Amino acid sequence: MANSKFEYVRNFEQTDTLLANTWIVVRIDGRAFTKMCAKYGFEKPNDRRALDLMNAAAKAVVSDLPEITIAYGVSDEYSFVFHKACTLFERRASKLVSTVVSTFTANYVHQWSTYFPDTPLTSPLPTFDGRAVCYPSIQNLRDYMSWRQVDCHINNLYNTTFWSLIQLGGMDAKEADKTLAGTLSADKNEILFSRFHINYNNEPEIFKKGSVIFRDYELVDPMSHNTAQVVEAQAEPIQQSKTQNENDKKRRAKARILVEHLDIIKDDFWDRRPWILSNKPGKIPKET
Amino acid sequence: MANSKFEYVRNFEQTDTLLANTWIVVRIDGRAFTKMCAKYGFEKPNDRRALDLMNAAAKAVVSDLPEITIAYGVSDEYSFVFHKACTLFERRASKLVSTVVSTFTANYVHQWSTYFPDTPLTSPLPTFDGRAVCYPSIQNLRDYMSWRQVDCHINNLYNTTFWSLIQLGGMDAKEADKTLAGTLSADKNEILFSRFHINYNNEPEIFKKGSVIFRDYELVDPMSHNTAQVVEAQAEPIQQSKTQNENDKKRRAKARILVEHLDIIKDDFWDRRPWILSNKPGKIPKET
Amino acid sequence: MANSKFEYVRNFEQTDTLLANTWIVVRIDGRAFTKMCAKYGFEKPNDRRALDLMNAAAKAVVSDLPEITIAYGVSDEYSFVFHKACTLFERRASKLVSTVVSTFTANYVHQWSTYFPDTPLTSPLPTFDGRAVCYPSIQNLRDYMSWRQVDCHINNLYNTTFWSLIQLGGMDAKEADKTLAGTLSADKNEILFSRFHINYNNEPEIFKKGSVIFRDYELVDPMSHNTAQVVEAQAEPIQQSKTQNENDKKRRAKARILVEHLDIIKDDFWDRRPWILSNKPGKIPKET
Amino acid sequence: MANSKFEYVRNFEQTDTLLANTWIVVRIDGRAFTKMCAKYGFEKPNDRRALDLMNAAAKAVVSDLPEITIAYGVSDEYSFVFHKACTLFERRASKLVSTVVSTFTANYVHQWSTYFPDTPLTSPLPTFDGRAVCYPSIQNLRDYMSWRQVDCHINNLYNTTFWSLIQLGGMDAKEADKTLAGTLSADKNEILFSRFHINYNNEPEIFKKGSVIFRDYELVDPMSHNTAQVVEAQAEPIQQSKTQNENDKKRRAKARILVEHLDIIKDDFWDRRPWILSNKPGKIPKET
């Protein structure tokens, strides 16, 4: 029995290939996480267990998909960056997005009990949606990453002050909102310090900076090598021998995957880790 | 501190809205499930626990997303059909696909231990990818569904015979392959019956037909009402009052979600359940 | 000398295939035609020569591309409808749009001197842009056509009244605008009749209805055959023999292409010309 | 009379915005030009009048659309490059392609009689189709341009030899084809020289190199300034004052548009004309 009579329906599939030689960012976001936070009693303004779980799930994604060169997470969102030379799934948007979302969700649900041992998951379960965006130049990509990290800072400063006014200052949400209306960063720092003796600078880095995930190789002295422009040139796909590709693959597999809370807006982070933009694995650091 | 300097990166997001007034099928597929089957010792040719887990996860998706009018699953794949009038997520492909994939994955992983109590999940976890396809007419949609069910039949007949030759006939995979090369359906039925006294017709319906998920209302006498053409007309979006929409929503929420193993190729299934194509909830059956 | 080193650039081409089994409307619009009208002294509110030239160019498009089943034009715009079974250029949007626009423009420029013998074209020449839109159902397509014809009526009634106030009533544009602000159709009819003894109903059909282009076969008695629903079913692509396809092609090539000014909103136009939606050529009328 | 009942059909329009910050190449191709060449008796292997007409039409396109930074043509095709910072028509593919195609076609038809005074155009008229492709980096764009120019060379060398064998050597097409099967460039050069005393190097540049169109400013000493990498950086969109934008616009409008036949594969062409990639107009040369 052949299936040919109905097989014509395959012709309705439309291609969604992402433009070649562009950086692909797959960003995922928690669905209805405001409800989730309430349901599972997440601490305010930041729940360390929830962030650690996000990071654990994201680390599993980066580990499963070596084509991801860097990832950045804050709150209930995570951005995964595929190198512009990436050809995974022929760069089909739906395959890339669904694979990232599925791997992230699987790990988030599976590792939940590690981070929330006393709070079993119940239906509806935590879920995430995702989308893919292409960035043609390194400048565009870095501006995207900076955009997310600045957003992290703005939101965290606001939330830290807002919840201090409530938790320490005894306000209700409406009063706290009103107090913060129209304030600048400096004003919020001042409120934290003068009313609650909180120095915002001393807040945990994970709250202030978010989390960045990448493979660990030996840091490079930025003076010794690349300007941004040379990196742009280096980011052009290189024709390598099969042996070189195999070597790269092995080195990449050997590299530890780090979760750090660093500034990714300034050049220093990128200059010391040229492998992130060049996609050429660095030296594996000696174990100590 | 404003975020305006970097915010231009939002302009790189491209819309992926699916054409209005078309049936949206989101199909998900297990990633690397051949490995998965081996790793967790799935029974061959069909593992009932694995299929039940697929169905449980799919049922949760249909329950969470009332815009899904019918779903059909076989093996490690599932197709979810959004009615052509659906406006969920403004019909953005990446939102629809990622939400379905994430909800499915979350439930698959979370309910795993119910179906495989003695086999804990380990990394890499089971994951699924997905894609969305649009079908303009009811004929196209039904042909898509028929395509999947015919595929189920073809594969299951092949696999049942193949594994009988191995498990009951003592062949290895190569010999079984060779035995089946060029055989027609009738030949396979004959092999099953003459060599192993297996009447393929008596195999479980879930293996032969796959699984179809839909909401349960009172069945309708096909004689009493619709020809296919009238259904096509009825499937056109209707302007309803808000009250009617609210009523529909309540009725839909009240309806039980069924997982059945029925023929969806012939007209009968559709004619008796006009609500699947019309999106107009039927009568809730009286409990007995 | 091989060209392989650079040939990789072909991989950047992205497909723009339009969804199968949907009606494709390519609409073209004059670019900067307000300036054009002034430059070449088009008569207000309608320049018959300009409309005739539009129609001549559109007729050439329909003649060159037999896959177009109907076209409708008003003012400086024209909509060309490709049947939903059309596979021309594999339904690639850019090929379809550019071919229609190029053929239209070529004929517009080439036939200009026939309609404006005393007004030579000078740079910048008249040009048109275009876009393709897909409509899944006959209802959607007919609503599109109705939308354009209603627009024609609304604009023509307005313009006829506006220019009467100026040309016959001695107003300037500002006064005419003000006089018409907030008026309904009935008010405009009244102004035309009471002030200028113009009965709008007696205005030329080409101005009131726009122009519709289609192939000419023997009209059909609507009673004798199709309801809209049957037409929807008939519009499904049919598997025909090669001979039948050849015969259709010949009959289509033989058919005269008509430019008429008819109501295309009501059913009558479509019911009497079933070939437009079925794509099955009718009988060639006997010459008289 | 409102048009609201049908206006919903606008929702079927789908966006086709091209990715920001990428070079947009709109390439047009003559439709059925093999027939055209025969019909109008174009000379073989190159018809100088036909090429001059192509160039005249392309020059009009570049003149009408100042967002085009460079164009390259060969045979019956032309590629128009919009700078990556271009925001014309919000970068909608169909608007860009159709506008280029329409402007080109209008000028081709209108200027036909200048180049073919004794050969009036008849139906079907010459037409062109088009498509848009995005290139993310300068390297990709230059490789695209090189691809076309290498193609020009390969085809012209082949055609020159092929037609010499026929026109001078008395072969028919089949014999010429056979003679050239498997030959390399050197072989063709040798055939031309030894059999027909034709030194391919002395063939007209327009045949060997194709035609490149750009705005004319004072050439720049490549030593004095840019490496390719600096150009890549310079090509990033710059925030300029309105006055500066106005000045650029004026200078661009003043610049002569040149049609030349130069090597665009080597760096020299680009290094001496930095305005092509930077989009920053150079100095207007003094008239002599």
C-alpha cells in the first residue's frame, strides 16, 4: 500500500532557512512566569534557586549543542548564540528554536527537584517559548548582548529598591510604585542606602549582571592580539582540513562549560576570550 | 540609565506570521529516538508504555491550548491542528511551535516516571523538535491527517512483520530485511499468519491506527446534517457575540479530552464530530 | 577557469514560495502618480485616455500570462489573480510580481503614444510597484475583489463631487474639501444633482465600476448549475490527462480577452462565468 | 458607504522585510531573451546596441534610486546593490524588486528606438524578472560581484570562440559545441589566435568585463587610507546630523553617474572609490 495519494501534502511545508553568515540568537522566555512565581513561592526580588535552575538548564543546552558559542540569561529568559558559520539543521529557524526550547524545558523540569526539593511540580508545568533573530555583524551581536545586560541592570535596581520598600519599609506595592515613579538610578541607589543601609554595589553579581555561559579556554592577553576589526575578519568562515575540524571538535568537547556573572558590555570580556567570536577553540587550561 | 543606545537591535526581529484562514499543523518529532529506544530498552516493534506517555503529554498540550481542535500521534511524532480561525500568538510560527514543543516536552519528562517507574531518565534527556505547516482547505488538512495514518499503517505492518521474523523466527535484522524486500501488504499479512499465526487485524488498534485526541461532545448522525461542502462553508470564521464566545469557551473547557484509536481517513469520523472542523463546541454528553 | 570560489554566494538566496492551493493576487500601483497626473495634464476626476492605457497594458499582461484567471483595475492600480492551482515559476513571489510589473510597465510605456499622441513621455518615466498576497478561500478572494470595487465606488463618488464643486461650482480645493467633510453617499448624490444636475447613476460605468478583465466563453445559466459551495469544491485541483490539459490550453488561447465594467460584488457575475473560479475553460462563443 | 466589511482582507498581506544591516542585491534578468535575440536580430556573440541599451536603462535606475551604490551588468542581466544602511521602502523585498524592475523596463522600452532605430518593438515586448538577495558582509558582497564578473568572462570567452568557429570557421552549432567540449581557457585563447588571428585580450572591455555603474567622485590614493577591515567598520551606519545628510544628498545628486568596464574583482577598484562601500559621498571632481 503506497502513500502516494496523500503525499502531496508535503508540498505545503515552507522553508524557513535563516540568512547565511549571520549570528543566530535564539531567545527563550518563561511563559506566564508571574503566575509561576506566585504558585511556587519564588523569593522576591530574586530567587537564587530559580536562577540556578535556569542556569543548569541553559548549561545543558550549551553542552548538547556545541554550535552555541555563548549564552546569556537573566530572570526567566535566556539567549543562545549560534556562531555565524553555524550550519546546524541547515539553519532552519523552527528546528533551531524548537530544539533549544525542548532541551531547555526538559532539563528545567527534570532538575526542578534538585533546586526545589520540597516543592513538587504540578500542572500546568513551567514552559518556555522562543524565537530566532539574525545579527549580521559582531557590532550588532554585541549590542544585542549589551541590550540584555543593561536591561538586567535596570530591572534589578528597580526591583531591589521596590521590594526593599515593601519588605523592609513596610509599604504596599502601590506606595512603592509611587515612590519610584520618575526616579533615576542615582535616586534608587540613594533610597537603598539612606533608608535601608543597602549598598547596591554589594548585591550579588548574579543579580546585577545576569549569567553568561561559555566554554573555558586559557584567557588571552588582549594587548597581544586582536582589535575588534581583526576579529570581524577572523569571524569569516575559514576553510579548514577535516583533521583540523576534528581537532576543534575534540577540544570543544573537552572544554569545561562555565557559568559566570561578568560584564559583557565592555571589550575586555571579548578580547580575553577570542574563541567566542572566532569559533576557533583556545587552549584547554591546565588543571590545577 | 536608559537602554536606548542598544534598543535598535530589536529591529532585526522578522515577523513569521502564518497566513490567515489556513489550518495550522504543528508537528513534533522525537530527536534521536532510535538511540533513546535503545538506551531505555523500549520494546519492539511497539512499546505500549512509551506510546501511553506520548499520549499523556499530547493530551496535556491539547488541554493547555484549547485552540487545538484535534491531534494525531504515531510512534515518536505528534501533529497538533489549530483551527483555521485561530489567532493565538497572532499566528506567529515560532511562538506556536515553541509553545507546543515546550509543553509537550515538559509533560513527557515530568510524567516519565509514571510510565517508566524503574527506569530513571539520565542525560541527554528526551527532546522534540517541531515545525508548523499551513493547509488552506479542509481537503488538504484531511489529506495530511490521512497521510500520517497511512504512514502509521505501513510502518506498523512492516515493523510487526520484521520483528516477528526476528523475535519469533530467529532471524537477524539483515535476514529479516531481505525477506521483506519487495513485499506488498498482502505478503506481509501472509508471512505473519502462515509463519507465526498472527492475524494482523487482531493487533491492538493503538498500534495499527495511532492515536487521535479531541474533545468529547455528543456524536451527531451524519445523515441528519452536513456534507463536506457545508462543513467547508461552516469552517469560515463566524462573527459571534461576546456572550456566545464565552459560552463556547466554557463548553470547551468542560468537555472531556479523549484519546482514541480510530480511522480518521474515512468521512465517518469527521461527519459524526462536526465540532472538530467547525470549531463550534457540541453538546456535552450526559454522564452515565 | 572555474567559478567555484565565488559560487558559494548563491547560498544566500532565500526561497519565497507562496503557499500552495491559495489564490495569488498580484496588485500593482502607479508610483508617484499624483505627480504624473500633473506633469502630463490628466483630466480630473477621471482621464479616460489614462484608464484606457491602464486597461490596454493589463490586457497584455493577461494575454501573456494565461495563468491569470481574472484582473481588476481602478485608477492607477491593477490586481491580477492567479488561480489557486497555478504553479507558474514554482509560485515564487518575486518572479510572479516582477514578471507582472515588468510586462505591465513595458506595455504602458510602449502604448503611451497611442493614447497620448501629443504628449511624449519624458524622464522620470511612469513606473509601478507590486506585491503578492495569498487568499485561501473563494470567499476571501471575492471579498478582496469586492473591497477594491467598493473602494472604486467610494473614491469615484467623492472625486466626482469634489471636482464638480471646483470645475462647475467655482470652489477651490479647500472649500470643496470642507463642503464634503462628513457627508454620506446620499449627501454627495444630492449635491451633484441639486447643484449641478448630475445624476451619478448616469456617469460612465468605467468610472463607477472600474474594469474587469477575463476570458470570454459562453455564459452559463446560474440556475442550471453551481452553488458557491460546489464551486469551492470544483476549484480543488483536478488530475487531468495530458490531452485534456492541452485541450484546455488551446481553448484558453483561443478565447477572446474582454475588458468590461461590471459589478463583481454580487454572485451573478461569478455564477454566469464559472470558468473564472474553476479554471476550466468554457465553450468558445460562436462568432456572430 | 463604508468599506469595513471587506477590509479584513488586508490582514492576508505578509511582510517581506529584508534583514537590517545587510547589502541588498536586486538582480534582474531578461525573460526569454534567447527568443528576443532571434526576433530582433541581435548580433552574435555580443550586440553592442543591446548592451548600450541595457546600460542606459540601468543608468536611469541608478539615477532614480540614489540608495543604489553600485550596479553591474552583463548580457541581459543587471545587479543593483543597495547599501546595507538603506531603509528605502522599509526594506520590503517586493517594493524594492518591483520598483527596480519597473524602472528598468520602462527605460528599456522607451529608449529602444534610440538604439534600434530601424527595428520597432512588437508584442510580446521585452520584459525582465527580478529577485532580492541579502549579503551580510562586504566580503560576501564583493564575492557576489566577482562571481558575476567571472561568469561574464567565462561566458564571453566561450561565446567568442563558439561564434568564431561558426562565423569565421564555417562550422554549425553542433560542430562548434563539440570542438569546445572539455576545453580550458587557454585552449580557447589558442583556438581564437591560431585559427582566426584573434587576440582575446584585444576584444572590447565591455564584452570582457561587463559594465559597472557608480557615482563619480575624486579617486582616492589607496595607500593614503583604508584597509578592507577599516572599510568594514566604516560601513556601519553612522549617526549624522540632518545637515550632513542633506549635504550628502546634494553631493550625491550632483555626482555624474559613470558606466565603465573595469575589473571589480581586485581590491584596487574598491580602494580607490571608498564611497561605494562607505556610502559617504566623495569630492566632486573639478570639471576640465
